Amino acid sequence: MKVYFDNAATTQLDPEVFETMRPLMLDMYGNPSSTHSHGREARSKVEYARRTVAQLLNTTPSEIFFTSGGTEGDNTAIRCSVEAYDLKHIITTKIEHKAVGQTADKLAAEGKVKVSYLELDSEGHINHDHLIELLKNNPRSMVSAMHANNEIGTLQDIDRIGEICNEYDAVFHSDTVQTMGHFRHDLEKLQCHFLVGSAHKLHGPKGIGFLRVCKSKKIGRLIDGGGQERNHRGGTENVHGIIGMAKALEIAYRDMDAHQKHIQSLKTRMIERLRETVPGVSFNGDIREGHSLYTVLNVSFPPNEDNDMLLFNLDINGISASGGSACNSGANTGSHVLTGIKADPNRQGIRFSFGKYNTMDEVDYVIEKLAEIVEPAVV
């Protein structure tokens, strides 16, 4: 059996999405910046997709800008805000995606900002009191906090974070790549200035995403070279990708309740079977339903000299997953997320991430193979 449990990395393209994209690759091939009929046809499709994304997120089309994915969206929001508003301080966490962490670090190295890191508990939850303290003492700040962590699945209360940022007049950016299409976002209610999504995390195509820029914020552009995206991003639009992303998000919202129920049942079964089968197993992050991504489960395996071979052995058995351990005194780079929550560096962490195409039989197969692979803990 072949099992794909790495949906947090990327997802299988939905056939319905592919069929929507096909005409844009074969027939409607005009450049949307061209004024002739072929170009106008492509432009109309791009704008229809923009309206679709905006409608699903309860915002206006003028706030949606298409990008190459979450990484570009994060970079644009952070770098362009620092420049546009002369921000001097970025407040973030040590468990953000590297698109945020490395961008903040580079801006700090360039002398443009100071970076402060929020206190986290052992499951990766932000200390809101610490956020308030930092904002009280640091005007002209940006707060960047992801909605759900891509490695451990812990959800942040971005509604509360948005309220705090609004109270202290801070710019708020959230990487919502892992939750987009898996949770509903109401941007009329959420007090978040910049929010990003990426199609390949929700059964859409790779290489396409979007950045939501709240109408109250005006920023420049990260990529020069043309007046596309209302002068916010240079470069010819990825037309078939844009249409595919809008369709994928539409399907995700249409089927969200059923998919959430199905995927949560896979995760719950995985937790139960692991506890029954693997002595000493534990979990990284908050695994409580409603407090965690239902698509992600980060499993912490007991210390063993063969732990480094776990992913390899799973792969040999046809199981695709991802993982790592916390950094151990600089001996390896490890997972910055597991290090950020002070996970035991001697325990191997494996991320199993589920999608709508996965089955209970696949969960049982993975448990069966883990029972064969994992040795008792070293004493």
C-alpha cells in the first residue's frame, strides 16, 4: 500500500480543479494585460477568480492580490509594511514559517527593525499578556503570528491577537496558509491587515497564492517590472493557477463540514491507535479538537538510537510523512518549531498530515508498520 500523509507540505490536485484549469491552458491563452479580445477574455477570468476568493472570505475584491504563494505573500506584507509605515519593531514567534522568521531576521540584520519574540507555552500557544507588554513599550510595531503552526498544528487565537493589535495601533499580519480552505475566515470581523493563502495546501495547483491587504493599509510592491495586480506586483499573472486556486477554495468551502468531520476522524483514530500500539508515544503541540489543525498530528517517539531512520523506514514501506527533532546543542539544525516549544531533542518527531482523500485503512496500515519499525525506548 502507498500512503500519502504529508498533506501539510502539499496536496493532491482535485480533478474538478484540473478540469476548471484545462481551458485556461489550452484555449484561453491570452495575456490578461493585453487589450485585444484574447487578453480581455483572460482578464475577465482573473477578475472572476478574484471576486470568488473575496466573496468566500467576506471581503472586497480590491483587497485580494495574487502572488506565487504563501512565501511571497509573507515577504510582501512584512517588507513592504516596514517600508511604507516606517515600522521599527516586529513582534513574532520562534515557531513561525521561515518565510516570516528569516524575513524578520534579515530586516533586523539590515538595521531596519528590532525583533521581539513572544513567550510560548509547551504546546506553542502565544502568551497574550506578553504581547500586550511588548506593544505598550514599542510603538510602530508589526505583529506577525500564524493562525496554525505547519509542524505541530497548534491554533492561535488570531481574533484575540487582532483585538490587541487594534487596541495598540499595531499592524497585524497572519500566515493562514495551513488553515485557508480548512477553516472559514470572515475578514469583515477579523482585525487582520495582511493575510496570506496558498492554493497547493487545499488541493489546488502549486505556485499560486494570494495576499489580502486591508483597505486601511497601502503598501508598495515587492516585485517590480510591470503594473499588474493594480500596480502591486509586477509580472504576468498565472492565469490558470489563479482560476484553479479560486475553484479549489470554492470546493473547500462547499465541502468543508464533511471534510472536517472525515479528516478529524482519521486524526482521532491515529491518536488512539498510537497510544495503544507504541509504548511511550506522546504528541507535540496541542492535539485537542478545536485547538489544533485537524489535518496535522506531530508524533513524538521515545528516544532510540535508530530514530533517525524512522522516516526512511516509513518511506520503504510506502508511507510519506515528514519530521525531525529539536536542535541539540547545535549538533544539528533540527526543527526550529520543536526547539521553539522546548521539545525533547532526543525524541524523534514525525508529522503525519491528512487530507480528504485519505482513508481509515491507510491509518491502520501506518499503525501496523510503525508497530514493526519502532523499537522500545532506550533506558
